[in-house]
Amino acid sequence: MKKHALRNLSALLLLAFLLPLPACSKKKNPNIPEKSVVASSDPGFYSELEEKKITRQDMISAWGEPDGNPANQKVSPNYSFWKYEEHFIQVWFNEKDIVQSIFRSVTMKCVIFLMDDTTLYAVPVRDNGIDYANPFILYSTWLPSEALEKAEPGVILEMEFEGRFMETYPAQIAPPYRITYVGIEEESEMHRLQEEADALREFVWYREEE
């Protein structure tokens, strides 16, 4: 009788040990790239993933709970943010909570050339110089206090953002994840920056009615 009871107890203990194994051995969705791979690839490389049927829960199982972001954006039902080293990865979902696309943030320097109380106009700083052909809009509410206090024409900022520009003139972007003050543009560029400011002022909103 005692041996029978011991056998039953042993069987129960073995069963209790084995039951969790199927859950633990559940494989990660093979269509979900590692965060390190996304961070080192093209910013929009993993777009149009809806056909892969990756769910929000699949993403959480693979990458953990979403992270916050420096711009204090609330996590929307349509997207979530994960952080990897210095990058943010934005994952967009459709109405059925299926992944539509994954975007990595990019780092870019820009220089302010025109500003008013709430709006700053800047141009990208590329490896080959200032890209005057592509001005874009920043808002003062996006800048941390230490950058906003120094903001003036000629100031160089570095920002981490989605990397996408809307096709407007000037272009618009989503709120950056991070903006930091870098320094002041060289004096030799200030005249050109002023010329661009005058041209944009005339073109956009200060044009006098005839």
C-alpha cells in the first residue's frame, strides 16, 4: 500500500513537472526579426508585414513589453515603441492588432534657419553639407528645455526620429524621440541661412497681399 502511494506521488510530481514544458517550448514567430537586426538595417526595411499575421502578443512574446520614449508620446492603439541601444523601433498595427510595418528611428543633424514663437524651420545637415532643398518643420514643444533655451537661427540640433518626411513644403515629420543641442553653424553659412529664411518667409506665410 505504501509503495503504491509512493508510485502515485511520483507520477503526480512528474506530471506537474512536464505540464509547463509545452508552454515553455513555444517557438517565437519566425517572421519577427531580432531587434538588433532591425536596428542595423534600413529604417523602413520591414514595412508591409501585414500578410505575415504577426500579432501584438507575438511581438511582446519576442521583444518584451513596449518601452516609453523621450518625446512622452502616449502609446497609441495603432503603434508601440521598443528601444534597442540608442534606437527606437516603432511597430504599427492594424485594427485587428496585426503588425503592418516596423520602422527604426534614424539620427540626423539639422540647423535652424527661421523661427517664431511656436514653430522652427530647419534644414538637414548631410555628410556633404547643408541640404537647403529640403526644409522641414519642428515645434518648440518638441524640444527639451535645454535645447529650447539655445534655439536660434544657426543652431545645430541632433534628433532621433522616424526618418520619414511628409511630402509638404516645408516638410513635416512626426514628433522626434530625442532632440539635443549640438552647437552653432559656422559663420560662413549664416548669410545663406538668412537668405533661405527670407525666401521661406516670403513663400509661406509673410507674403503681402497685393
